[in-house]
Amino acid sequence: MAEIKFTKEEKSILVDKLKVYFEEELNLEMGQFDCDFLLDFISTEIGSYYYNRGLSDAQSIVLGKMEDLSDAFYEIEQPTSFGSK
């Protein structure tokens, strides 16, 4: 898996979300530096699980669409003397 990189702006948004969460939900004040390291930890150690789940979900959607396409092709197939339909 290629490393997922966020832009500086995206990372700043994610770090801010962590800061707000810790302040509002856990009554802990965390600095920008600490949240930055926490985000790196989450990305490195936990991110792959979310990434893989996203891939699995996307694959399920694509497979479902492929099944729909296969059914649609079967429905418009014309009868021939070759044995299909």
C-alpha cells in the first residue's frame, strides 16, 4: 500500500479535529504538536484497517454493479440456434 499523504491544509484540519475532540469529550487540552504526533500514530498504526475496509466496501459495490451489468446483458441477449436463450 502506498503511503497516504495529506496536504498541509488537510493535516491541519485533522489535527484541529483531534484537538476539539480531546477538549470537548475528554476535557483534555492537547497542543498542536501532540495532536500532530497522535495523528501520525493513528495514520501509521490504525489507518490501514480503515483503508482496507474502504477497499472492501468499494469492491463490494463494484462487484454488485458487475452483476447488474451481467444480468442486463443476459436480458437483452437474442435467441439463437446455438443453445443460449
